[in-house]
Amino acid sequence: MTMSTPKPYCLSLTEYKRFPTREVKIGGIGIGGPNPIRIQSMTTTDTMDTIKTVEQCIRMIEAGSELVRITAPSINEARNLELIKNELRKRGYQTPLVADIHFTPNAAEMAARIVEKVRINPGNYADKKKFDLIEYTDEAYQAELLRIREKFTPLVKICKEYGTAMRIGTNHGSLSDRIMSRYGDTPEGMVASAFEFLEIAEDEGYQNIVLSMKASNPIIMVQAYRLLVSRMMETGRNYPLHLGVTEAGDGEDGRIKSAIGICSLLDDGIGDTIRVSLTEEPEFELPVCKDMVKRYQLRHTPPLKEIISLPYDPYAYSRRHTTTIGNIGGKLVPIVIADYSNSELISPSSLEAVGYRYDATSDKWHIADGAADYIYVGNNSVSFALPGTLKIIQNPGNTAHPIEKIKCFTLIPAKDIPTLTTEKQARFIDLCIDDEYVWSNAFINNLMQQQSIILLLSSTSKNRMQALRRYIIYLNENHIAWPCIIRIGSSAGTLDEQLIELSADSGSLFLDGFGDGILLQSAFKTDQNTKVSGRTYLPLTSIQQFLNNTAFSILQATRTRISKTEYISCPSCGRTLFDLQETTAKIRQRTHHLKGVKIAIMGCIVNGPGEMADADYGYVGSGPGKITLYKGKEVVKKSIASEKALDELIGLIREHGDWIEAE
Ligand code: SF4
């Protein structure tokens, strides 16, 4: 399939090249231009509690935060930023502070005189969100823009006068009614929303601006940033970009979602500062940021084969067209291959790690939603009957299996393709794209002549994502539609680093519709436990479990295969009305088996409902000890006591037919 080449959104798709942005000074540090990619986080304390906030800021700074953002929901908190700043400076911390503003221009104007940067949300600055789909005539739209100009210009003038920087931070979930009416909640709408405010600031001669386009769905987030850069390129702009996935959640899922969204862009040279939003203590966000950023330090990559015309649209998702072979490719969900090639012994109980539990009493296998489809055993053997849905891939020469042939496939080295006979039976091909011969015409001709092959693509290049993407594009250019399994291995020093590497290098490909399956591998052996990580993984029995969870979470985050409940939970801030971490854990415990249901857990009613994105159910703090429940964007139960709220939420899920009993 060919299409007209879409507008570019980065300097290179085949070589690591950072998009050159202007430098914006925030106190003593610069963002964009020649500066490294900066990392930052946001406090979760009550901004009126000066000492608690200062102490949290210090923990974040000590963990590496180069900027610290603090929420200022009203003029009182904005005023208190002065006390916080003074106390921090008194204690010897010069880190620039950022005031986070929603709705309230007077708080923004106060904060801009105190801190080094203000963040405004163009979806709600001086706007009350009504969730009304009002039809705006051109005149009404222009009148709204004039109103915004009047409200926003004073802040721009103050920033100019005080040398304060500004982030125009668009959120997918909180676009203004005006933007929604014209664009819907689309990446186009997000970019238009930022541009409305950007143009007002530029008219005042103010350009000390950073832009962001966050969303909780990494696909939307990545498309919005691409569109923003493409629009900047078209109009000669070069503002630095702050990257983040909002409401990413906690634990591994939060890290995986963030790595996919953020690193997809960083790989293509987009992004000057990052924040990972986790529903955890903010200082835990910084090690994750560091693991991401260090991937790009001193990243010099030799260019790959040039792309003449992009055969897919980077601004709209569509799955690469592939041939269906067995249960792989076409419109089928991507398969997951579990790696048992390093295991000394494969037993029925070791398969529990990848979703298969054998019950000896009933002689039955119980299969989880997140159960692997294949196991790659390498040279190892399986000496028991496998569950019906599980198949084996083995190395050539391994004939150890007393099992039905239909369940067993050999992984054939790509160099042996010329010796293969063309036959209908599916064959897996081990193809490392770093080998020069796989780019040759002769090799491509051989691929074309085969009947049913599935390619396991790997690379050890530093820009592995770009390299794998280039090869898949090369296959498309040659009209080869064999399914491709993305095979990614990691030998990074901790599980946390491996989590980031595996998610970033594979997830970016699934976001663009590439990949009919995934095989993750780790240099850790089964007997190396989770102590190698900076934090505890709960509860991990083996490296296979880690890899299997990661593979399914990557597919879930890229919405290519839904196997579990999705949680959209805000990172909490000074507005939060309940213990978000504890509540999220309790909700997860009771609802984790609701495959495909999306539950938002938001700390406050002011921003929460706007930022729940496309959640099916919302659990939102609406006052001290009070929770309001939502079905989609509609309030269904107001201000219920927090002790009853979880039962009420489950009742609501039941009422709408989305409840099933846990096994
Ligand atoms: S939704 Fe959460 S992070 Fe956002 S303002 Fe409310 S409490 Fe803070």
C-alpha cells in the first residue's frame, strides 16, 4: 500500500536527531536548545502546608527533579508559593518552581510574580467546562477568542515583565467546549487549543514558552505531539516540548504506558523535558525519568536506509496489513510468545508464570486472560502434554518433544531461507535486521517466494525502534505482507531499566500498527530474583512472569490487545481529597478481573471529570470523605460516603452489565 507522504514531524525517522528548539530560561536552567532533556515532577501535598510542601520538594530535588511543579488552585495557594520558595532558598535549594494553574487567572497572575514558570491549561483558563456540545457560529467562536484574549493578555504581560516562563499545557481530557465543538477531542483539537493561546502570547512579543500535549492514551498523546511539531515546522516555530502521559496509573502499568508514550517521541528526537505521572510518591517518578533520558545520552546512530515515502499515516492509527497465518496476523490480536529458552526445567507449575495453572485433581488447565500463546523453548524440552491453546517454538535440531506436531514449530535462521522448500505449513523465521544480507534484493525475492512465514524481527542497534520500523517499512515497500513478531531483549542492570527498554522499543511500533506479536527476553535468569530492581515487584515468581506481564501490558497500553481492567488514575496533587494510592489499590483488588473495563480514579472534582478521558466509570473525590461516581461523563451518584463508595462503584458496574465474578 502506498500513500502520499504525510507531512514530516521530526528531522529523521532513520537516525537519532533531536528537533532543534529555542532555549527557554526557567530561573537558572534552560529547557530546549543545547540543553539536555530535563526531568521534573509535581508535589502532591496541600500547597497551603508550607513545610510539608517544602520537604516534599526537597525529596524530589534530591531524587533528581530539575524543576518542581506545585499546584495553585486559588489565589491563596499562589500567594503561599512565596513562603515555599523562600524556605527552599533558605535551605539552599535553587531549583526553579512552576505553578500549576487551572481555571483561575488571578492565581496565575499572582504566581507569575513569584515563581519561575507558570503552567496554564488552555482548556480551562478562564473557562468553566460544561461538557456542552454547543454549536459555535463563526461570530460566536471569534467572540470567545476575544474573551480569552482579554483574560489571558494580563498574564502574558506579567510574565514578560518578571522574566517568568510559561507552559501552555493542553490535556486531551480537558479541552474547552469551544474546541470540542469544532474539532472533538482529537489531536487536531489539542494542537488548535495550544495555538489559540500561543498566538495571543506571540502578539504581545512573548515567546518564553514551552508546549505540551498530554493524554492518558499514548496513541492520542503521540499523534498530538507529532501534529504539533509538524505544525511548528510548517509555521517556522520551535518551542521546546514537555512530554508526559497523564493519569498513567501506578506500578508497572504506569511505567509501561509512560515509557511507550514518552520514548516513542524521544526516539524520533522530539521532547526537551519529561514528567512521568505516577500514582505514587513524586520522588519515585524521577528514577523512571532518568532511566528514560539516559537512553538518549550520547546516542549517535548510523543512518538506516532512507525512507522515500511513508506507507502509513503517523497521525492516525491503522494496523499494517498482513497475511493471516494460523492464529497470527491479519486482523487477529497480536500474539504473545513467552521465553523459556533459559529455563533449566519446564514443568506444569512453571507455566503458571505465563497464565496456565494445572489442577491435578480435575486434570484440567485453567487459562488466564493474560496467558501466552506460544512458548519459545530454544534447545529445552517439554515432557508433559501442554494445554490446548499453547504452542511451542524450538531451535532447529531440537527434536525432544513427544507432542503433537501441530503444536510445535521450528525457528529457522533467516540465512537458511534459500534452502527452504515452499510449503503451506507455517514457519517462523529468525531475522536480525542488523545483518546486511536481509536488505538484499536476493533475500527479499526469497521472502516473496515463500508460502506461509512469520518473521521474528530483532535488532541490537541503539535506535532499535527506528531500525525495526525501517525494516517493516522496507517489507511494505516490497509488497511483503508476512506477519512480524517484535522480538526485544534487554540486558539492562535492573528490572526497572529493562521494563523501560522493553516497553519503549516495542510499544512505539505497536502504536503505529506494526507488530503481529511480541517476544520479550531478559538477560536475567529464572533464579535471579527481583532484588536486582530499585523497587519491589509484586508478587513476581519468575522472570517469565515479569516478561509476560510486561508483554500484555504493552499490548494493553497500545490498545492492540485488551486483557485486563484499565485504570486511569491521576497522580494526585494539592487538591486531592483522599489517599489516592490506597484507594487505587483497593479498587484494583476488587475489579482487576474486569477485562476491558476502564475505571478512572481521580482526586478532585475540579479537574478529575475533565481528565478521565474515555473511562467507562469514574470514582472522583468531591469533598472531604465524599465520592461522586460517574458512568462515562455523567454523574450518577453524588457525594456518597467514601466508606461505601467502592461497593457503590461495584453496584454501578453490575447495573451496567460489566460485572463478572472473579474466579
Ligand atoms: S484530578 Fe488529581 S491531579 Fe488533577 S487536579 Fe485533581 S487531584 Fe490534582
